[in-house]
Amino acid sequence: QLFNSAAAAASMARIYAELGIEGEDTSDLRATALRYLESPMGETLASTVYAELGWAAIRRGDVEDATEMFTRGLAGTSATKQLELPALLFGLGLVRTAAGDAAGAEALISEAAEFIEERKMAHLRPAEAVARGGLLVATGRYGEAVDVLAAGADAAQAMGVAGFEWRL
């Protein structure tokens, strides 16, 4: 039961971050999610929780926290690790982009893109566009970035994934 609550708290923390809402309530959600992971069954959905908290940290501009969350999500043995692997890798790609490590970011983004291609996880194409578009902007390849972000927005719209559509 606690692992479900951890995932819900982490998702709410991410939603608040996406909306630009910060404060005691959002900090409490993050702390609650992390505390629940310490329970005996906490590892069950840990990768999902870490992915959500990592993306929330990116939205808050906290690169250090994002790095920690994505790294912890990749290191564990969570039941959801394979499902969250692309989100964790795309997130770390954005972290590397922010750190100025374009080659490292490209490697992570490409690894995640290959993973979703091999497993026919087309629903993650918009997430790929966010990561790859961010890298292209950071490296001054604006024309390519516009194309990648537009394709991602089209895919998000076609799938009804509004959260990615507006971000793209």
C-alpha cells in the first residue's frame, strides 16, 4: 500500500512542479514519497517515484536533485525499472545537457531512443523530443530543434498526451 502512496505523492510533486507551484505542500509530497521508499516494499515502484521526482527537480531547476533521483532510479531493482528506463535516461540526458556535456547527453538520449524503438514504446516519443530538442537548443542547432520539437508536439497531440504537447 505504501508503495502506491509513494508513486502518487511523487506524481503530485511533479504535477505541481510542472505548473510552477512550489511551497511547503510540494516539499512535503517529495519528502513523503522518499520516506515511503524506505518501507519494506518501497523498492517495488521506486523507479517510477525517482523518475517523477527527477522530472519535478528539472522543472524546479534543481539539477543536483534531478541527477540524484535519476541515478537512484537506474541503480535500483524496482519492478518498474524497465518501464521507467527511458524517462530516467532522457532525464539524465537533460541533466548532462545543463552541465554542458553534449556528448554524454547524446549518448543517454540515443540509448533511451533505441530502447523505446526496440520495444515499440511509441508513447515515449514526445519525451524523447523534449530531451533531444533541449540538447539541440543547447548546442545551437535551432533549426533541427524546431523540427524535433514540432514532430514531438504532433506525436503528443495525436496520442492526446497534453502534458508533453504543451511543453513541446
